[in-house]
Amino acid sequence: AQSVTQLDSHVSVSEGTPVLLRCNYSSSYSPSLFWYVQHPNKGLQLLLKYTSAATLVKGINGFEAEFKKSETSFHLTKPSAHMSDAAEYFCVVRELYNFNKFYFGSGTKLNVKP
Amino acid sequence: EPEVTQTPSHQVTQMGQEVILRCVPISNHLYFYWYRQILGQKVEFLVSFYNNEISEKSEIFDDQFSVERPDGSNFTLKIRSTKLEDSAMYFCASSDGKDYTGELFFGEGSRLTVL
């Protein structure tokens, strides 16, 4: 069975500094991996996804993530945080052979200080 | 861009009352889901639905819950007798089901408040 671990429940950065949100997964196969963002009182919006093509994936709003199979990681990064990036971020894994199933991480709340 | 729509955006109900939350998934999608998020907590899977039947459900999805696709476009979640602990944001989602690469598309959510 799959599992997803988001290592930090809260991350706080200053505006203009880099963002790193960590995600590790367990899987017997190469899964599809997604990062979603949830702004307060809003639905979940897809930031980016990895589906076994390029290991460095670029998403919206300047975010990117790198799939590292050897480390079973899919960390989300952004070179320079903006105040509007303050939100909750969810790492999600989809199984290869039972692709009805999506596994959610517990979420990381990103706080951006002025 | 196609989107998942949910109604109502907010519903307040008395404990013990029945509630129906409605969703219109993206029209060519095959898999439909309900998730819930209690305030300040993580997103929890409730149920998935494919080919007019439940394909998977979590332990949260007990006999008080049911889902239905009554008319080929709507996908509803019914809570028969609401409890205080059912207060949460409920998200509907859909995916195309073509292969494992497609993402979930979420609605904006329905906030349920049980008094």
C-alpha cells in the first residue's frame, strides 16, 4: 500500500527567501505524484504533477518539484516566496495499478512573513 | 476550463437532520470522490464511485452516509442523521480514469455546520 509523509506540518519563511516543502512516499512501483495548494476557505488547486516523464516538474506560480526515486521523495520548492504563497500544501500519490486511489499527505501550512 | 461545481457552498443544519450535498463533476470524467476536511485538520477520503457504484469507502463512511448519481450529471452525498462531528468542509472531486497519470479536480467545497 502507498503512504505519503509530509515531514513538516508548518513551515515559516520570509518573503523573498526560498521555500522547501518536503514529501516522501512509499510505493512498490513508480506512482504519479501531485502537489495541491489550498488557500483559506478554498478548494484544492493542482500546482504540479509528476507522471514518469521529466523528473523536474515545473508548476504554476513559480513552484517546482523534483522526483527522486532513490530517495522516494517529491519535495516542492520555490526560489523566492511571495506573501500570496501562504496556504496549505498537500502532497498526493496515485497508484499505478489501482488508479482509483489517491493518497493524501497530512499537509504543510506555509506561513510567509513580510 | 471545465470545473467541478458544488452546492450549497454553506449549509447550517440541526443535529439529526438529513443533509444532501450536491456536486456536478466534469462531464467526461469517470471516477467521482467525496473528501472531507474538519476545520484545521487534514483532508480525509470518504468514498469513491465508478460505474454507478461505490468502488471504495473509508471507515468514516458508515451507514449514515450514502452517495448517488441520480441523473448522469449530479453526484450527491447524503448524510441521513447529522451529528455535531459531521461539521466539516466536504469536497467533491472527479478524475478522468483513463490511466494513473490524471489528477483529481476538486470543487470549491460545501461547508456543513451542524448545530
